[in-house]
Amino acid sequence: MKNVFEEIVKGNIPCDKVFENERILAFNDIAPQAPVHVLIIPKKSITNIADASEEDSALLGEMLLVAKAIAKTRGIEDNFRVVTNSGPEAGQGVFHLHFHLLGGRSLSGRLG
Ligand code: AMP
């Protein structure tokens, strides 16, 4: 089965783009769980955090700063959540690394 985020990076599947640079793409989640629900992904093929390595340190940091910048653009910079699922039992459904940026409503303190 094709990996939907790999296809989005290649431009074969459209997305509702929020941000893009040479390394990172961000787009609105197709099934938002909150008024703001943006996915931040690397263009590089990394399955999840468990698959990331030392050489990805700067990229991972930049992804968090992109999340922060998008939160500010959307006016949720004071209250937002960044989540990533690593592995199927942790809730990962798409096996290309992504950070969920969530906000715009009161979020529960519980994680799962
Ligand atoms: P996860 O369960 O952490 O792997 O999250 C995958 C996320 O990708 C879910 O929130 C889905 O709603 C979202 N998603 C799946 N396909 C698309 C798509 N084509 N465009 C945007 N978001 C998508």
C-alpha cells in the first residue's frame, strides 16, 4: 500500500498546505480533532521518531519551531499541543514521521 504522506511530499496527492520549505511540509489534517490541527512532516523519509537518528537532530528541532510558528499564525501560541505517535500500538496510522499541532479548544490533560 502506498504511504499517503510520501505521495503528498512527491506531489502525487494534494494537501491543504500551511507551510513548506526545502526540508519540511505542513498541511491541515484531513480529519481535524481540534479547530487547529496541522501535520508537520519532514520531506525526508523517516518512519517515526523511533526511526530517527542523530543526523536528524536539526530537522526535528526545526519541525518543532515550525509548529510554534504555525501556532502563532493561527493565534494559538499561548495554548497548543504537539504530539507524535511512534508505532501502531501508540496510535500511528501513517508510517511517515509527523507532528500533530493541535489547538483552538480546551485540550484534555489526558494523553490516551
Ligand atoms: P497518526 O494516527 O498519528 O498516524 O496520524 C495520521 C493523521 O493523518 C490522522 O490524523 C489523519 O486524519 C491524517 N491524514 C490521513 N490522510 C491524510 C491526508 N490525505 N491529508 C491530511 N491528513 C491526512
